[in-house]
Amino acid sequence: MREPLLWFVILGCLLFAADSYLNQKSDTIVVDQALRERLDKLWQAQTGNVARPDELESLVDTWMKEEILYREALSLGLDKDDAIVRRRLVQKLNFLVEDVEDGAIEKQAVLDYYKENLMRYTLPDRYSFAQKYFAELNDASAALSLLMSGEEVGSIGETSMLNDDYRARSLREISGDFGAEFSRAFSQEITEFNEQIESPQDQRWTGPIRSSFGYHLIRIDEQIPGVPTPFEYIEKRIVADYRQSKLDVAMQDYYESLRDKYKVEFR
């Protein structure tokens, strides 16, 4: 018993036996009733029907093929350094955290969240304005001079697919209709409108403003202040946002608890 060689042989035999046992176990694929029931439930979820015996047998054969190929891929290390596998595993871990945190939600908590984030549910300022289109800058400038001298509005402007009047449009919508350059210039005109216009009679034509179509003279008629959307109208959206905010916090807390387990070296 004091011979080191004897202990070396004994430990070698034990390691060999353990390795053989583990390899034998990893090469064993078990197809039991629990697996058949799980495959049947998946089939029902996809088709709405209970799997017939021949269909269930085909599902088992397909599963066995996938399992064998999956184990072989793992043994070859094909899961290593694979961005798709990496993202999928992270996604599954996120789902686990969401399942843990996705509990009952109190309405008062949702109301408090709505009040704290009221700006997210407030309609933006909107504007009503008239416009006259011109293909050339010189023509637009000449038309502005005519309007300022008292020329009739109806006789000014070139034919286009654009409307003469736009009502209650946000800057985002205006940008979508006329382009970002027009929207930026329109914002500047709004500032002047708020500073100088004191009554509807003071409304005036300004420009020319360039857009993706050409040049425009505009007259801002009204600014409609943004108002919060009533809670009752968007309650489902607020509940979804509140639930997502809770999940985001839970995931961040979970990540920070895991972060302390790892040592990161920057090289």
C-alpha cells in the first residue's frame, strides 16, 4: 500500500472508468414518454391538432436526428465563437429574467409611471399653415413682393401635387412632407411667429423656403400647443411601457450582480 506505483495504477483505473462512464452516458439518447408528450404539445401549438401515431413517430425521428447532430456539433466545438449562438443564449437568459419579474401590476403604479413620464405621452405642438410653391427661387422672391404689395393670394403660385393649406401638422409630419431642410427653416419661422404675431390680422407671408420640391412661400396661421393624451385612451400602451421599464431595471440589476463574479482584463 505504500508503493506510489500502485496508487498511480489505481487512480488511473478510476479515471479511465469515470471517463468511460461519462462518455457512455453522453452517447445515450433517451426517448421516453415525457419527450413524446412534449413533442405532441409543440405539434398541437403549431397545428391545433393532436398528433396521430404516425405523425408522433415522425416527430420523434426528426428530434433524434436533430439531437444527434446537435451533440456532434458540440463535441466538435462548433458552438464556440459563434455570434448567432452567443446572441441566442443571451436572449434565452433575458427571457428567464423576464419570466421571474413578470408579475402582477397595480394600476396605481401604472398611473404614477404615466405622470412621471407625461412628456412621452404628450402630443407635439402642431401648426396650420398655407404655402405657395415655385420651381425657381427668383419666381418665389418676386411673388413674395407681390403678396406684400397686396396682390390676391389666389393668383400666386405654380401648380403642384402639394396642398395649398395644411392643418394641425407636427414638425415631424412637415419634415416628412417637405424634407428636413424645409422643416428647419419652418422652425425658425415659428420662432418669429411667436415673437411678432399678436393677432390673426398680423399673419403674413414669408420665405422663400427651400424644400425637396423647390421653393415655398408660407403663412403660419395657427400654433396648436401639445396636450397629454388621456390615460384612458392609451392605458394598454402605458402598461406595456411600465412593464418593459421594470424588466429593464431587473435585467440591469441582474447584470450588475453577475458583473462582480468576473474579472475583466483590458489589454
